[in-house]
Amino acid sequence: MKGTTITGAARAILLGLITVSCGYYPAFAGKVTWPSFMWQDPGSAPALQKLKKTFEADDDANKINDAFVPISVFWEKQLSDVINGNAPDIVTLYDTDVRAYIERGLLEPLDEQLKAAGFNSTDLVPSRKLAEKGGKLYAVPWVTNARALFYNEKLFNDAGLKPPTNVDEFYAAAKALTDPEARQFGFALPAKPGSGNTMYIEIMPLIAGFGGGFFKEGKPYADSPETIAALKLYQRLYAENLIPRGIDLVNYRNMFAQGKIAMYASGSFMASVTANANLEVYKNLRAEVLPFPGHRTISVNVFFGIPKTAKNKELAAKVLMRMLSDDIQLTIAQAGKAHPGRKDVLPASFFDQNPWFKAFQEATQTAKSYAPEGAEQYGDEIVKIVTANIEAMLFNNVSPEKTAARIQTALTDFMATKR
């Protein structure tokens, strides 16, 4: 779908979603049609099914058509249906999608329904601002996956190290915990040509962690000192073999889950990935906020909204408000190990059972979207510019300074065509 930051499959992998098989959704009057790839996602499906069951139990007339649509065709089909008058009642949106839909005037505002249900927008996580325009809220966040630093406590203890609290300690730990002969690495970042689609989100915790970015308030920001400093660290980690070269995202995530990577800046869903892969490694899983000098992080978010052309808007709004209830919010966190859309909704017992989650709770309070700030609807084109130049930095030995300058020029030229 044009205007999205990365391909649908890549977005699902980066958020922790996995999809299978195929499906079709028919529209039928009086019911809520909600086609999505998320109905068969292991992390989201338990909470979605609980939402469906409890909503339908409230009234025998309430029905949710939970049609599964494969992610390979989902994004294009959803947008086409919304534009061409065959809109579902609820749409699934990621960061850049929600901005693109809002800018095109495709979504209903939800403020009145939110107020009637006893909520206001400030009850939601800060990433809700991505779904706001003109003081109105156009979509409700399902989950926000803020990035924090996972680390393997056993590897740190064996090396006599403590988790890093600044960039110097981070680099020292990455170096000390890299053992090429054992195929063990200190950190993980993309280091394989052709990984542009997944590279952008994976590097954004590092870029934002330094206080940098590729856009700021709608203007290119790639040549800022903070962005250059982050690129320098990235190039250094690659040049010194402190990250696994030639390994794609799925495989280096598996390496982390098997105890072969000491640190990884990722979303909380990686806890589930690790638990499913290796319980011993999971027992040693810990997390801290990112130790970089900008004291910032990013999040990857999923929103649900109601198209203006939806046939059952009132009933769809009731579904979304039911989604914000305490029991559904807790199920979202328990099943998917992800932070739900409401702030301060998780009980102390959840943190007792998942102590590593505290870092993500803290990160969620200030995390900004991974999408280019103020230019989210142009994400697809922006990502291509950024990642092509970063690949040249890594694999053709272009300096970080020149890389940042080239990105800045290319983004400036690109934005000039949009005015």
C-alpha cells in the first residue's frame, strides 16, 4: 500500500505478528465486519477472540464477523474497499497507515463515543497522538510496542558485567560479550544487504536513542549531530563484527532467543519469542530502558478505526470501547506480552510475573512512533531513501557524515515535490 513505511509482511514480523493461510470477508447488514490478518496472530488472537466472545454475550443480536485476510493482500484490499464503498466496519492500521487514512479523510472521529464510554484521549498511551488531528481522535490504539534493551543476564554475570547505563558502557559490553569462535555477539542490528524494508524500524531505536531522527516536525533531520552520532556507532558495531553479519532479522532474533546475542533493542513481544524458543534463556531475560544519550525511544503501534463509509458505525464503536475495558486490556498484555492501548491499566501482579516488562512500561510513557515525524504518510518513499544510503554506509564504507548529508539532500528534494 502506498504511503506505508514497510511491506505488510515486514511490519508483521517487526511487531511480532505471524500469519497463516487464506480467507475472505463478506459484508452483511446488522453485524460488525472486521477483516484482519490479526485474527490468526498468536499474540493478538486470544484477546481478540475474548473481545468477540464477551461483546456478543452482551446481546444476542451482536455479532462480529472475524474474517481472516492474509497479510500478503490485506493492506491493498483494505484501502481499496474503503475507497470504493465496500468498507469493513473496523479497519486495522499501523503508524503510517493511520496518518494516511486521516489525511485522506477516510476515518470517523471517535471522541463522542470515547466520552460516552467513560474515557478520554489522555487515558490512552502517548502514541495515540498519531491518530489525532484538529483536536479529534480518529483511531484507538490496540497495542504499542515501545523499544527497550533486552539483555541476557547470565551472559552479563558470566562476564562480570552490569547492564549498560550509557553509550560507553554499552559499547564496552558489546565488545566484551562478542565471541566470534562461539558465534556469540554483543548486539543485533541489520547487517545484510537487501534488508531495507526491515532495516528502518530495527535501526530507529538507535537513531532515536541518540536524540536523532530522519524527520523532525515534518522537515528532514538526517544531518543532525545526534543522527550522525548514532550512525557512527552503527558503522563501528558492524566494522568490528560486534553484530552478526549476513544474518536476516528472523535468524538473528532466533540467535538472541537461543542465547547467542547478549543485547537486543526490541519490543516486549520478544519475550514471547524467547520463551517459545528456549525457556532457559527466557529465565535470564532482563530489560532496561535504552542507554543512549538522547534518552528517547520509538514504538511500533497498531490502531483500530472506523471508516466513514462503514455500514455499522455505532455497533463498531461499541466494539472499540469494549476493547478498552480492563479485562481485554489485561488479556492483550498477558497473551501478547505487549503494552495495551490504555495507560496505567496493568496491575502490580502483572509486573511481578513479568519483571522485565517494567522497562517497557517506562519506555511506553515517552515513546514516539517509528514513522518519520510529520511526514508519516510518505513513509514508503522515505524509507527507501534512508535505507539505500545506510546500506551504502555499511557495505560500501561511506562515512556516516557523508551518509547523513546524502540522506538530507535526498529527503529535502523529495519533500520539495510534495509542496
